[in-house]
Amino acid sequence: MRVAVSSSAFRQPFGTGELTQLEWVERCASVLGADGVMAAVSDFPRFDGEYVAQLRKVAIDLGIVPFGIDAPGLLEPAADPAAIDRAVALAQGFGAAVIRTGPPAPGDVPPATFSEAIRAGKTLSRAAKAVNVTVVVTTAPGTIGEDLAAVRHLLKDVDSAWLRVCPSALLEPAQVGSKDRFPAFLATPADDAAAVAVRANRAWVILDAPAGERPWDVVGDALAALRQAEAELLRVAGRAR
């Protein structure tokens, strides 16, 4: 299991200027010992190539993977093509493997929203394919992708290998098909670490935490719990041989 820390928990120190994005990447490596980072578009102080290349270099020099870019709203009916271009350009410059986004709310006419989301998905997939970046789409309450089945339905109609589902690591085994290959799973500090370790064995986990006080402690404790659960899983597997 490889864990990419999302910047979601660090909104407060970013907003107050207590923490820069470069410092965040450095501390994710040196303090948390994370495998990777998931940087939100909104956290970038600049979008020029020089800055993004510097951010990537810091990550690589510290041995941490620039795993992904968080870019909400790319499947919205009124999604700005410039937002898609920006997210894709950031992913390319950062060396990210994935861009994470989510489905839109149903709107006044849910079928029309669904059709527009498909169109947006096709545009997004073409842009992602051009730079060899996978877009992962999460489930979200109150959207047209409330559960795994709904997101699968949406992506089936988009019909692109460059858009993939990103489910919770607490996904029930019965929901996983024989052909399912998930680029990453989602986890939170509230999730049972042992269950996450079992489901996400040998996979990437994006660790999300709500913004609040003591983000380093909250994320650090969650990472430690995941590492401990993984170690226990390996011990049990070793005894079973």
C-alpha cells in the first residue's frame, strides 16, 4: 500500500500563510514519511511552468511521488475549458499520474446534467490522453455519482480508458468485478485502518482529512495506523505460508 496525502486537511495553514505549498511537500516527506502527495489546483500560488517544475523537483529530491492533482468541477455542465486545460497542464508539469475530480449535482433536469457531464468527460479524457494522465472520478453524495454504480454508469457512457473510478477503500468485495482495476482508493482518518489495508493491498491510497486544527497530527496518526495495519497484515500472511 502506498499512501498519497491530500492537501485537503491543510486548508487553514495554507489560507493564513503559515504554510507554503513547497513547505507542505517537504514536510509530507520529512515529517509524515508519506509515499506521495495529492495537490489541489486551488493550493498553487502560481501556475507558470517554472514554479510547477520547482515543486516537482522538490518532491523528487525528497523521494516523494507527485501522485496527483485535485481538480473539482471538471465534469460540471458549465465546466470552463480553461479549467480543464489548467488541471491537465499542472498534472503534466508536476509529473502526476492522476487528476481527481467528482461528478456534478443533478441540477434542475438530471438527465440533461448527465448528458452534459458525458460531453465534459469526453473533452477531459481527450486532454488527459494527450499528456498520458489518468482522470479518477470519485463518488459524492448529492451528485449524479452518489455511489459506485452511478459513477460506473457515467464513465461507461463517456467510454474512455482515461477516466476511471476512484472508490472508497472500504468498498465491499462483492462490488469489485474480476476486470476492475482501480488506479487508487480513498481513505480518511475515520476509516478502519485494517479494512483499508486489506482492500488497498499493493495499491495507492489517497488519504483525505477534513480541514481543521492540528492537521499534521491528524494525518500523521492516520498514516501510522495504516502502516501498523499493513504490517500486521503482512505478519499474518507470513505465518500462513
